[in-house]
Amino acid sequence: MSHRDILAIGTSAGGFGALRYLAREFPPNFPASVLVVIHLSSHFQSSLDTILSQSGPLPASFATDGARIEPGRIYIGPPDSHLLVTDQDRLQLGRGPRENNCRPAIDPLFRSLAQCCGARSVGAVLTGTLGDGASGLQTLKQCGGITVVQEPSDADFPAMPVAALIKSKPTHIASLAGMPALFQNLVNQPVTSSVNVPPEVRYEVNVARGEPGSMSEMDRIGERSLFACPGVMWEIKDGDLIRYRCHVGHAYAAELMSLALDENLTRALASGLRALDERIALARRLYKQAHEAGRHLVAESW
């Protein structure tokens, strides 16, 4: 009988310190692969792999496409790629659209694990802002995985744990200090059952890989929304959880949808202002040309 041999951790703000602590506490013979997604900027080179490798006994590296996952190693989602796992226990770097304004995002990792090996997986959401990870954690739990959320009062940034706690109803809630022992216990538990994966999970994982979206598929898993991104968006209800996805593949938790609309408004205002500036510059140029040519009535019109 196999044991739970995959531990997936998602975090954001405050996550560097939390990950360093966990890396230091992992035993050398940790019997599971550790997959990490932290929201990283694509504009700066990260040395998180070196930091985690130096913090504890497990070697850490940024994930490479096609590599087979091995126990006792830490794999980090690289900037600007979704970290996914295939049915053959291999890593895959997805170039699908951003989710919750992030790539890598936490939700795609959890969904890919739900699809390939849900009952073998443990998923954890740590410190961070907003709500990335809540939807994927709920999906992982529905597909047989064990789910863990950091106690919000223990997190440097509690918003992400609060969202996961409310929306995904995790199996365990733990402080950061209590997680090493909890993880060790959970990954040693036997896998006793498998759960059928809903087809919408496979669709969303494929979108994260970079496959084109489908309006007909979105009609099947959600209801069309009044919001735009800039095209049609669908509202998806996962129990008490409401989220939004467009057919291109962009996805937002409900609270992040507000930020996305703010960004759309900002872009629209900036575009309008730029158009007015260009109109003024053109009018001044035409005025000058007409005035220099002695066409004073035309110049006055400009």
C-alpha cells in the first residue's frame, strides 16, 4: 500500500521566511517530493533554490519541464510559468494565462495534483495576501488529497490562509511551528482510495498548460457573467466559493476580480487620456501648418 508521497506548498507575501523554516525542519529522509509555488516576479532573478538548499538537508531547485519528481527533493515553480504535475509523475511548466494575476499561481498546481494523484497528495496554503490557492485546495480535497492551512493568527500575512480556511474547509489548521511534525505524519499515511476527477478540473489544468480555452466548455462549468476580461467571463460556483474565468484562461478569485476591474478601469482611463493628448498634439500641429500657410479660418478651426 503506497503512502502520500507529494507535498505541495503555496504561499505569497511572507513566504520566504516560512519556506526557510520548513526547509530547515525537513528530515534528511523525508519520504515525499516537495513542490513549492510562491508568487515570484519575472523581472528579477530569484535565488530561492540556493537559499532553501542551504537552509536544510533537502536539495532545492527550480522545476524543469519534463523532470521526474523524486522524494526528498524540493521543486520550486520558476517565475512566469505555472508549476504542474503530469499523470506520469513528471513536472510540467505551463504557459497558460495568469491566474489571480500570477504565474506561477497556486491554484493550477493544486488542480494538477488533484488530476494526477489527488489521494497521494498533501496541499498546504501558508502566509500571503488575497485568495490564490483556496479554489485549488478545495479541488484537491474533493479528489482525495489532505489539505492544510496555516493558522491565520500565526501568519505574517493572514489574508490567504483566511480565504483558504473559509472557502476550502481544510482537513488541518496548524501553526508554522506545528507543520513539520504534521507533514511528517501525513506523508506517512497510507493511500486507501482514489476519487474520480471531474472533467472541469482536467479542462482548467489544460488551460494552465497553455491549451486554448473553449467557450462551450466554459458554458458547461459556469454561468456567463456581466464582467469582462476584456471578453466574456464566466462565474463558477464551487460550493460556497465563487470565482471567475474567461474563455482565454484568465482566472480570478472573487476578491481578486475587484482588483482586475480596477486595473481595467485604470487602463481605460489611461487610454482615453492618451487619445486626448494625441488629439491635442495633432490639432496644434494642424493649426501651426494652417497658420503658416495663411489659411487663418482653418487655423482658427483647429
